[in-house]
Amino acid sequence: MRQTFSFCVSVAGIALSLATGGPACGTEVRSLGAVEKAITTPEGLRTFSEQITGTPTPDRFGTKLPDGLTAADVERLLRPASDTQPLNTVGVKSLAGFPDTYAALLCTGGDIPHDANDTRCQSFSSTTAVSVHLGVLHFRAGEPPKMLAGPLDMDGAVSWRDTGLNSAPDDVEDAPGDSRIKPSEIVGFDPAAYVLTPGQPTFGIRGAWNYGYSGGMSRYEALYLFSATGNHLSRVLAAPMSAFRMTAGNWHKDGTREHIVTESANLLIVLPSRTYGHADILLKSRRGKWQHVFRWRDADAGYR
């Protein structure tokens, strides 16, 4: 008997009509033990290993700060007086090509982590949402850190309309017409170095949506790009990047249970072409033919 086969099913039809205009193609396997071999994208494999098999999640927040820089320093520079929520996470990422320059992140509220194994910057069980404050700092050992750009309160709302992905977060069904929703979790800094405009520090933040089902789960991720112009920090792009859904099916006499895996992912590529001095950005499907080019618009101070 074959262990896997591909087929198309309609999963969360409203969300799918927003995301792709069509059904989601999934792969059915005979048991949970066969799921990992059926996954075809790196994003899906990472989700399965972290969410199902319990592989430790790497520190994507940069919580190990440079010698001499303290969490209190970052908090002092980023936290607005109006934010009185308990501290959740502090992290920084060095920015390639900009000596002694760091992207800094401060999360408050949400599910407060108590040790290194707890998920950071998420509001899964808490009644208070996570607040995320960002900035670009200058720090050199022996000198006090300085704010170069920001702070900026992160708005995580992103549209899942026309994404090229074959499913969308459950929250899209209750979203307004533009399908803009905010993530329930900040994953941390994107590891890539982005050069959109010479001389302007740019960094990425990943956000995620997680759902649990009877015998299954799903996870979705989006990428947010932030760029500094002078002392001003702004979000210049937000794009859905991956979708992974695993649902359970029929039970077998041997105690195993069928599972259906639906996955897709996008790649973001900075192009050599430019519009008004800013690099054009290509968002394309990792496995399919869908693609979209984002170009800079001065009127929006960002990509559209």
C-alpha cells in the first residue's frame, strides 16, 4: 500500500479564497510518523521539528547582548512612558555594513517567559497582547548606547490577500475586507541582511500565527522590513512568507491515524533594479509560478 498521495481539498474556504482564489493541495500520509518525509519546504520542516518533535528553538532574538550592553540600557531607550506592561524580551542584532550599529527589539506584556525554553514575545494564553518596540542603536564597548533611529511601536498588521500561499491563518475569516491581521507571536529577527538603499540600515522581523486542532496544528509566518532614514525608523514592507497546516484524518486498526499536510512558502529577493533609489523586491513562490514585484512609492514611504 502506498504511504502518501497528493490531492486537493478545501480547507478554511474563506481564507483560501483570499489567499489564492482556489483550493489547497495537500499530501495524505498513513500516520504521524510519516509526516516529516512528506514535507517539501524548509519552512515546513522547521515548523514540524520545533512544534511536533520538540527540537529546541534557536535564539532568533539576540538575547545574548554584546559585552557592556544591558537589557536595562535597551529598555531605557525603547520603552515609551505609556507602556507599563511587564518586560517580556530584549534582544539586538548587529547590522552588516554598519559598524557598532544594532537593530534592537523590546517586547512587553503577553506570555512572560520564565526560562530559556519558554516562547518569547507571544500572547497565546495571556489576556494582554504583546507590545513590540523597535529601534536602531549605536553601541561601542565603554560608551553608553545611543538611539540612531526610532523608537517605533511595531504594527504587525499584514494583508493575506493575493499571497501565492495555499492557505491562510484562521483569523483571516474574521478580518475586514483587506484581510489585515496581526500575529500572535513575534519570532525574532530575520537572519538575512537586506540592502534596499545604500547608507540606510534595514532589518527584518518575523511574526507568526499558531493554531491547534484535534490531532493537528497550523503555523503561518510573515516578514516585516524596517528601514532607517536619518533618525526616523519605519516599516517599509510586510509580506506573508509561509503556511503549514497538518490535520488528522481516519484512524487505522493498528492505532495509527492518517494526516493531511498542506504547505507552501515564498522567497523574498532584493533585485538589482531600482525605483526612486530603492531596490525593487521580488516575492515569489518557492515551489510554484506565483510572483509579485514590489516597487518603492515615495507617497507611501514604502513598498507597494
